[in-house]
Amino acid sequence: MNQLNIFAIRAILGAAFAVLLSRFFYPQANIVYVIALGIFLVGMAYVMEYFRSKKSS
């Protein structure tokens, strides 16, 4: 899989989990906070991938 496909999958899953988590824990949350949570989740996926690849090298 190329990098664009991986990003698309992470972005879709990040958005889905952001909506799910925010509606479950904070039903009154503003859409801006949901978007920020989605960006945070995708960013953390890349950070974890960086540390995992750094550790195995």
C-alpha cells in the first residue's frame, strides 16, 4: 500500500473514532472539538508508527 492509501484509511478511522468517542463521552461537544480530536488521533497514529519503526531499526 502506498502512503496515500494509508493516510486515507487513518483519516477515515480517525474521523469515525473521533465522532464515536466525542458523542459517547461529550454529547454536547462542538464540531470543532470533534475535528481536533480526529486530527489528534491521526497524528498519534503517525507518532506511534515513528517510534515503532525507530525501535525495530
